[in-house]
Amino acid sequence: MAESLGSVLLRRIKRTGPMAVAEYMAEALHHQSGGYYADGDPFGAAGDFITAPEISQMFGELLGLWTLSAWIANGAPEPACLVELGPGRGTLMADMVRSIGGVVDVSEVFQIHLVETNPSLRRIQADTLAPLKPVWHNDVSSLPEQPWFLVANEFLDALPMHQLRWTEGAWRECLVVPDAAGTGLAWGVERSESPLAALLPAQTRQSPIDGAMAELSLAANAIVTGIAHHVVRHGGAALIIDYGSERFGAGDSLQAVRHHQPVEVLRDPGLADLSSHVDFSQIREACRAAGADFAGPVEQGRFLIDLGIEERAGALSRGATLGQRRDIESALRRLIGSAEMGTLFKVAGLLPPGTPDLAGFG
Ligand SMILES: C[S@@+](CC[C@H](N)C(=O)[O-])C[C@H]1O[C@@H](n2cnc3c(N)ncnc32)[C@H](O)[C@@H]1O
């Protein structure tokens, strides 16, 4: 039997020392043998979670129309790239292309680019999107120097982030260490102050409460900075949708989910999805520092209602069977309801400076 990823990481920690939470996340998600996203398909009722595009086609259709409006606001550049970060099963891109295709000839204007590391999901995306001839990338650095019209749904939440705890008068990095028996993983904290403390916003850094936790995703900030620079230089637009908040240092948001249930973060790394809330104020700072406009964040429910999701649900319901109408209504509630995804998920736009207000951002 293959050694579990938990044992591999424990052995490594004993050999080379404690791991920062960001390193633990990166290994648990991407370790080449046993990382959660290294292979396999985690979606759907039989998997670990379900995402908005898997709930209903309406989500992708409306994001497609928003993207089209951003393309027009950019002066309808050709050629341009339609880009998705972390495309899952390819459902969102397929729905976007269908709605954009109702207005322009997609293959004339856009080339489809997918940033995806998981080979199983790449195969599923290849099946779903075959006629569109997508091009795959391991990261954004190899995307073409053309305007990008980019979406990232539930992508930034899966990127590694550091956790710092205010204890004994200093911000110290949270660590993963061996447990007391030396047979499992446990939480620890760095002895000295973390140099990352300098990157925390002044508001968090200067008014700490004992035991307070602050989170910092250098990876998310770097990707957003890269996209914002690109949009300023080449034009385009990006839509970022994720669960999160606007408060800097929102506390401990790291979570593990397996078979749709929360599980202990350090138990069985590689078998559960690990994610954290996206701090939209850090994203905004990164975007503005690169010179791009930042729209939002707005709640997903409000964004989709603004784009006409209720009207779209009405149109789909006409001519549908009773059972189909119930499914459409239930999907609508899940996407916009305040007890479901409607308020927890936020939407933000990255745009070239001076872009007029676009639908969804009021
Ligand atoms: C939670 S899923 C979201 C899927 C899709 N956006 C959706 O809404 O259904 C995360 C996706 O990002 C991919 N992914 C995670 N980390 C990645 C990374 N560092 N680079 C590229 N893709 C990554 C996963 O393989 C998966 O396709």
C-alpha cells in the first residue's frame, strides 16, 4: 500500500523542521503523489463539493454576457483571449461561450485558454470544450500578450496562504509540527516574530488582540498583481468570484471539506479540499497598486440579479416540465439566496483604468 501523504509530510517535518501553513496547503493540494488537486475529479454529489456553474447553466451564461460587455467596453479588440483560471469540469467556460456565441462568432474573436494543473480535470475539460480547441497552461505566465477576458471562480481560495498569530507581543507564523507522540500532525507557532508581519495592513498590525489570527495569501496577491498589470498594458478584464470578505485579517478561515462535510484540517492531507476565505481588500490593494480599476466586491446574489438571472430563470421555465421548473427555482435560490451562495460569495472586477461602470457593479 502506498504511504499516506500525512506520513510523507510528517517525515519531512521531522527531517527539515516545521512547515508554514502556506507550505502545508501547497503540499496537501498539489503534492505530486497524493495532493488533492494532483489528480482526480472532486466535483458533484459523489465528490466533495459543488460549485455555482455545476448548479446551473444560468451562472456561466450571465458571466459570458458580462464578459462580452467588458470586451465591448474595451473597444472590441481582436484577437483576444477568453481565459479561465481553475476551470474544473469546463462547465463554466462552455456556458459562457454559448451565451457569447449568441452575439459574436467566438472562434473568430477569441482563443480559449485554461490554467489548470490537474491532469484528470484537463481530460474532462478537453471533452467538454473539444470544438473550441482550448490551450492549457500551468500558470498565467505563459498566456499570450493579447487582451485577456478572464474569469476565476473558486480559484483564489485554493491558493496557499500564511497565517500569523498575535501572541506574547508579536505576530508569529503559524506552523504545522509533529504532535506530542510524534505520530501525527499538530499546530505550532514560530518562536520569533515573522518578517511577514510587515506586510499586514497597518490597521491589523497596530491594534492586535491576544490570540488574533491574520491571513496573508502572497500567491493570490501575486496572481492578481500579474493580471492587473496585464490588463493595464494590453486591455481586457477579469472577474473574480469567491467566498470571502472585505475585512483585512478576517481571522482563521482555513477549512477542509470532504464528501460535502467539514473535517479537521490536519487529518488526512490530500483527501480533503483545503481552502480559505479570500480577503478582497488585499485583492483591491494589489489591483490598484498595479494601476488597474477595481470594481466591487459585490455579493454574488446582487451581481446575478443585476445581470438578469431572475428573468433568465423565467425564460428557461417557460416550456419546462413541472420537475424542471422546480429544479430551476431551486438552483436560482442556491445561487442568489442569502442563506446560500448569494451573500457569502463576492464578485470583483479588474479593469483598465477609466473603464465606465459595467453591469453588476451598480
Ligand atoms: C474549486 S475548483 C473550481 C472549479 C471551477 N472554477 C468551477 O467553478 O467549477 C478549483 C479548480 O482550480 C484548479 N486549481 C487549483 N489550484 C490550482 C493551481 N495552483 N493552478 C492551476 N489550477 C489550480 C483545480 O484543479 C480546479 O480545476
